Amino acid sequence: MKLKELESCLQQVDTFEEPKILLEQYPTSPHIAACMLYTIHSTFDDIEGKLVADLGCGCGVLSIGAAVLDAGLCVGFDIDEDALDIFRRNAEEFEICNVDLVQCDLCCLEAEAYAKKFDTVIMNPPFGTKHNQGMDMKFLRAALTMAQTAVYSLHKTSTREHIQKKAKDWGVKMEVIAELRYDLPASYKFHKKKSVDIQVDFLRFSKT
């Protein structure tokens, strides 16, 4: 499947009806999701036939993309039942059966129970702003516990140095695969601009 085909396929995925600010629910755009997944698939061969986890999966754009690219199974984890309902609906519309869902709070998840259970973990975690300070690192910590091979994640470019230091402390290799412009739509009432561009890093973490 070509990148353009994947992107147009992901444009059919329904997203949040009423995003919840406390959960920092911003949809991953079809363009960014397609770029991430296509790279993971074609450059690193970390999707096809693999057991994949999608942390903070929301409405399932990354999971559905991974399923379309022939993941063995993709398991989405999210705290929000409403988002998971939309995910289920999306999976039905795409007629895919190689996805599964787990409703849980990733901050309280016993990640050890899933230690190295997944070949690959993909995620677009909360950026850890406003009331969610440090949430991005909690997600990353859980992901690294759960992954056998690699974790792929989006993080604000401004936090790169901090994350690099953490990766070193944890004995994990970190690569910046790409710098992306994350177009954040005005999802919430307090947003004054129609959309704002945030510089984000697409990162790959692997066990050294």
C-alpha cells in the first residue's frame, strides 16, 4: 500500500465528537498517522505480522492504520469509554478483526503484566501540558516496559533534550526519525486561533 492510499484510507476514520480537555484529546491527523505508520512499516518492518500496542488509542486511527498494514494484532489502550465506542464503530466500518481494546488508566496500569508482550508500541501520548504534567513520560515508561523491540511516539520538539536524557538514564536508544508540524485544530472553546502549528518529533526508542 502506498503512503497516499494509506492517508486517504485513514481519512475515513471518525474522530472525537466532544473531545475532553482533561484527557488532552487531540486527534492524530490522517496525514501524520499515515506518515508514522508508513515509516514504521516500510523502513523498520515493525508492523506486518507483529503484535502491536497503541497507548492512548482514542478513536483508533493508529490502530486501524496498523491493522490495514497487516499487523498480526493491534491492541488499543484508552481510559475513555466514549472514544473506545467510536473506535469500535470505526473497526466495524473498516471490517477489520485484527484489533482489540482495553479500557484502562495507563497511569495505574500494571505495565509489568504486559512486559515485553508486544513487538511494537505506537502512540501519540498527551504532551503533558496544563494539568497533565509529566503524562508523556508516564506513557513512555509504560510503553518501554511493554515493548519487546521498539516504541514509536510523538513528542514536542521542545522536550527533546529532556527525553534524550531520560532515554539515556533508562538505557534506551532514541532516534529522531522526523520533525513534523502538528496542526492542532481549535478543538476547545478557549482556543482563540482556528489552528496552531506545534513542532513535534517522531521518535523511535529501541532497547540497547
